[in-house]
Amino acid sequence: MLGLEERRHAYPPTRAKAAKPSGVWRRSSHGAKRPSSRTERAALEWTEALTLISHDHVPDAVWEAVRPHFSDEELVDLTLLVSAINAWNRFAISFRKMPE
């Protein structure tokens, strides 16, 4: 399994990541990134809904919250990005590949 630094170099940023406004991520006091805009919060809600889709599908409220912030193309890009990351995680978990 690739470490964090190797993954950053192995998987260059996608258009969806490039579409994210620059400089909008902030660090919380414990070092984790947290959203600083409504667009980021909507993107994270969308990400969470897609990741947990087997629990409740994508709730209408999440869909309605995301639509004002993203064009159709941007939402497709974001969905593909989230789906790819979720797939990588499922492969890693299935094959017992945990971070060292």
C-alpha cells in the first residue's frame, strides 16, 4: 500500500480537485482541515451522503443544499472523485491493507 506521500505523487489532482476554490481550507486547532465556506460544507455533505449511500441513499435535503453551489459538470466531477476514493478504500479494507 502506498503511503500518503507516495499517493500524492501517484495520483495527480483531478479536475474536480482543481475546481475547488484555492485557499479555502483551514486547519482546526487539532490539525484537521475543516470547511470554511458554504460551498465546501455542501461538498462535504455530498461526500458524506455518497459514502454512506447504503444507509439512506442521498437525502433530498443534501441534493437541494448542493445544487446551488455546483454546475452539473462540477457535481459529476465531484461524484466521480468521491466514488474513486471510496472504491480505493474498499479495496484497501477488503485486502487488509492498512496504513503502516
